Amino acid sequence: MIRMFRQLAIAGLLLPFAAYTPASTQHGLPDKVQQSLKASKIASESLSLVTLPLNAPGRPTFFNADVSVNPASTMKLVTTYAALELLGPSHQWKTEFYADGPLKNGVLHGNLLLKGGGDPKLNLEKLWLLLRDLRAYGVRQVTGDLILDRSHFIQPRLPVFDDDGGDIDKPYLVAPDALLVNLNALRLITRNQDGKVQVVVEPPIASIRIDNRVKPLKPGKCPAWPDVRYNTVKQFDGTTVIVSGSLAEGCRTQSYLAPLDHQSYIAGAVRAIWAELDGSILGQDHLGEVPKNARLLASAWSPDLTEIIRDINKYSNNTMARQLYLSLGAQFRTAADGDDAMAAQRVIRQWLARKGITAPHLVMENGSGLSRDERVSARELAKILEAAWKGPYAAEFVSSLPLVATDGTMRKRLKRTVMAGEAHIKTGTLNNVRAIAGYSRDRNGNSWAVVAILNHPKPWGASAILDQVLLDLYRQPATP
């Protein structure tokens, strides 16, 4: 019912808009792109393609440009560009520790309260520094409870997304939270040292138990992908990680899991690091809000938004993108907004309208592209990229995208080709989606916005098709 209401509300907003039609278009696909489609047995109707010249004359391409498609992670471009302009490149998030009782001789007689402000990048190092500041303030023991204030966001009720079916412990599926710590991820390190297999978990949360079933092997060549598997069993009194497989002596491997809910992870990480700092909390863990008479003990600021969007776009971080999307909603929330996701979509649509960009196909659910419901057309996304290119934060935005053959999700693509280092491209991948969007230079040194989105039940070989789009765009006719 909630999803249906959202879609109906969105449809009502879209009726007044009309699609933009350029005066001069190139409707046909380049020959080599058509050949790549045919080689992968993918119909050309599955591909939407738009290229727009940005700083020099050129003939734009519009192919299936006004079809509503799932953009996968290229939707992050809309979220991050909107955040740059609406929040500002120097925007930061704050995390704070409070006390509701007196501090005497290192003992806090009351509760310790941790208030989240939606920081997308509150990692373990920053949490350690924050707790270290608490120790420097003089706190050693807390007689009361650890209270977690996660009230900063009004969370939407969205469907759980799992593209692979059943593996809900993958870190890329972690939901956003006002008090997100280390992306809720556990790092499990397995190593065979002197014929004995050890498994270490970071952070060392007390509710995580390790069932080590890894068989030690004799010394040998360490494979790129060791035969070590991690499975979780959730029980009433904690979570057990079963580690199985085999590992040769002298070898090691690591993996990341996210089996805990936010409250268990946050509280477990705080207690583990606090214990390492020789601190103790005698009470229990529970949720609550910081009272008005509480006293601030320590606070920490996130990196600037410019750094945050670099992590989001370079490495296609879904949780951070969703965190940023809710931050937009929380910043501009009104009484009429049902939750922060609805507020974010409203704000982004109004912001685009002020720029003269009509986007009747744009549907944003969580702002990350990790969704079956998010939609956009290639023309709309290209026009947004064009506006970003002309905007005041173009340098910050463009540099946040992966550089072809160099870093991020494009680091292994188009190596040893003319495209190496010539384009900043955001990728998008779901089971039935392959996409690229961003900025590319041609051989004349001119810049283009490019969007290529392929929706197909079996998009095998699609990366080669999209790479061919970039290669063909590079080979523009030489200018005199």
C-alpha cells in the first residue's frame, strides 16, 4: 500500500511535465555499438543512449532517449549532484556523546548517550577518537546505561532489496541509519600461521561468536580466492559466524559481513572500543533520545560532503548514498512529508524544476539505484549531467566519478586503450541492468556528457557494449 501510494503521488506530480525534444538529433546507433549488441545477442531496443557536446560544437546522439529505464547505480549521480548544490560542498555531519548525570572521580553517575546526526562515514577510527576524547574528558566508568539516539532520520518503510536472493548479510545491503557506524560491517580475517588456523573479527563485538571449521593445509601457493566460506547463524543470545573450507599454511584471507542490526552493532562496537580504553559501562543498551538537560561531553564531525560523494561515486557505495538521500530529506523536511525519503524526492524535484529540467520519468526510492522501482530516462540523466557541468561545483562533482582504467569501479575497464584517463564514468549494475553515465573527452579534446543504460533480462557482455559507446564517442571527426 505504501509503495502504491508513493507511485500514485509521483505520477500526479509528473503530469504537468513534457519531454524536451532537441532540434538536431542522431537517431541511429554507431555501427560498432550495433555490432557489439549483435555479438551479445541483445536487441538494440534494450539500450538507451544519449551523448551531448558540452564545450564545443558536436552532433548529439539520442537513441531510445525517452524510455523509462532502471538506471541502477547511475542514480547516485542525481543524489550526489543535488546534495552538492542543496547542502553545499563543505556540509558535515555531527556525532555527539552526552551525559545525564554528574561526573565524579572518573565515574559518570548516570547514562551515557550517543546521538547520531546521519554521518555516512563514521568509521571505527573516528569512533575510537571520539571515545578517546571521552576518556580525556575524565570518564572511565558509566554506572547507567548506554542510550543510542537514532532519531535524526524519519525512516521510510521500503522493501528489502536482495539482487542475489537470500544473502541479506552482504554489506552493500545495509540500510541507512541516523547512527551508522562503520557501515555496520564486520571484517573477518582468517589466517593459517604455523599450521594453525585463526579467525579474528573486527570490531571484537561480544555478541559475535566464531565457529572455526577451517581445515589447515600444508604450505603451498596462496590462491587469489582461498576456499574459505563464512555463514551466519542468528540465535537469541548472539550471532555465530561459521567459518569453513581450507587454507594453506602461510596464507590469509578476509571477508566482510553485516549480520547485526544497527542497535546491536553500534552498542557492541562502542563497548568493545571502550573496554580497550580501560573503560566500563555497567548498565544495558537501549534506544532513547537525548534529554534537553543532558550535558555534551564529546563530539566529532564527518569529512566534508566533497569527500563523501567521492566515496559514493568512485566505489558505488549504496549505504552511503542512501544515507545522503535521507540527509537531504531531513535537512528540508516539512510537516507534509511522510518520511525523509519522500522529503528528499520532493526537494530534488523542486530543485530540478528551478533549473528548468523537467523529468517526468524520474522516480527515486532511496537515491542509490539499489531498487527495482527507481526510474529515469537517458535524456533526463544527460540533461542533469549537462547542468552539473555548467554549475559552480563542476570540478568537485566530476572528480568524484571513477576515472577510466585508473580507479573506482572503472579501474579495470578499457585498460591499454585510447580511453585510459579520458573519461570520468559512473557505472551501474543490477542483475538485469548495466549502465554508464558521466563525462568523456573525444580525440579533439572536447568534452561530452554520455549516458548509456541497458535493461535486459540477460545482459551478458553488456560491459563490452558500453565500453564501445565510449570508444566510438572518442573517435569524433577531427576538427580543423
